[in-house]
Amino acid sequence: MATALLTGVLGAIGALGLLTAFGAVVREGVRQGDAERRASSLLAEATWRCRTLANHPLRETCLQRYLQERPTSSAGVQALVITVATSMPR
């Protein structure tokens, strides 16, 4: 009787441990997916905003600066594009 109870308790503890580990893995996967989606979205925004600049050298400089600085927000991308647009001669 005690052996069966001990086996059941150990099985339940093991199952809880596995569920906890699985939950942690899923949360990390979601976090990484969200980070990749955000990075992809910012790259698309930077590409779009840089392509609106007046000439090819400005557009290229803008994209290169984006790849070097990697702003982490839409406001950062906007600031970068404005900085490039106003700092270089036309």
C-alpha cells in the first residue's frame, strides 16, 4: 500500500515537473517568435521609410545606418530616417 502511494506521488511530481518544463519551453518560443516578428516589422518599416528619400545615395545611407544601429522602435526608425535626410547634402 505505501509503495503504491509513493509511486503515485512520485509520478504526480514527475508529471508536474514535465508540465512546468513544457510551459517554459512554450513561453520561450512565443517570446522568440514575437521578437523575430518585431524585428521583421521594423526592417520592413525602415526599408519603406528609407525608400521615400529623395535620391539613391540617401536611401542607401539610410538602410546602412539602420543595419548598423538597429533601432528597437518605430520612433527610432523615424528618427534615424529624419537624421539621415537632414544631415546629408542633397
